[in-house]
Amino acid sequence: MIKNSMVKALNDQINEEMFSSYLYLAMAAQCEAMSLSGFANWMRVQAQEELFHAMKFFGYIAERGGRVELSAIAQPQKEWPSLTTMFEAVYTHECHISECINQLVDLAIQERDYATQNMLQWFVQEQVEEESSADAIVQKMKLVGDAQGAMFMMDRELGTRVFNPPAKEE
Ligand code: OFO
């Protein structure tokens, strides 16, 4: 059976993922207020992905016979000074989440919990993609600057993102 220390750490990660979802929803809200529906769409999809991450931890704890315990979700920031700083904040937040996942892996190794180590590998890989996609947008934003036409193109591009829940066996 899964150890209590591991269950507590995984429960804390559910909160991190729920906060991530809330944070991206706050960003989506600002994009909506700026009438940038494409940017808002990207953030909404990101928020959905984070809910999926939270539920993946939820399901795993339950499957291992642990008790899921939910805690209060902190209020996210409301406004960012620009879209570039907003996406820089996404990138910084994803680096923080990668660190959380690494700490979970450390704990699983310490506890000799091979099943949890195995489950966490999906998140290790996912974080490589999360950091990379946020960084790619930051770089693009820096390139286009405030040029209205380029911003319009980016809004169109980000508007095409759709949420694709990964296959069950992943
Ligand atoms: Fe964005 O990866 Fe979960 O939090």
C-alpha cells in the first residue's frame, strides 16, 4: 500500500494543478477582456489540461488505496501588464511545476515506491512539453513586439488550439 508521506505529497500536487488551472483561467479572463479570443482560447485549453493533470493524480491516489484530500485553492493574480509578461509568467510557472514533479520523484525514490516513480514519468515528459510550448510563445511574442498585424496573426494561431485528452493508457 502507498505510504502516507507519498499520499500527502500527491495531494499537495493536486492543489498545485488546480491552482495552475485557476491561474490560466485568470489569464484567459484578461485575454477575453482585451477581446483577444485566440489568446483566451489557448489559456482556456491550458486550464483544461491542468484539470486533467489534477484528475490524473486524483485517480492514482484512489487507485493505490490512498485518501484524496482537497485543500483551498489560492486566488490567482488578476492582471498582467502585457501579453509577453503573461506568457513569461506561464513559462515561470511551468518551471515551478517541473520542480514540484522532480521533488515528487525524489520522494518516490526515497520511499522505494516504484509504482509512483513509474506514474510520475508521464509528468516528467509532460513538463518538457509544457516548458517548451510556453517558451516558444514567449520567443515569438518578443519577436513580433507590439506590431498589431502580427498580434492579430498570433491570436488567430492560438485560437486553433484544442484540448485533446491523452489516451487512457498514457
Ligand atoms: Fe502545466 O502542467 Fe500541470 O501544472
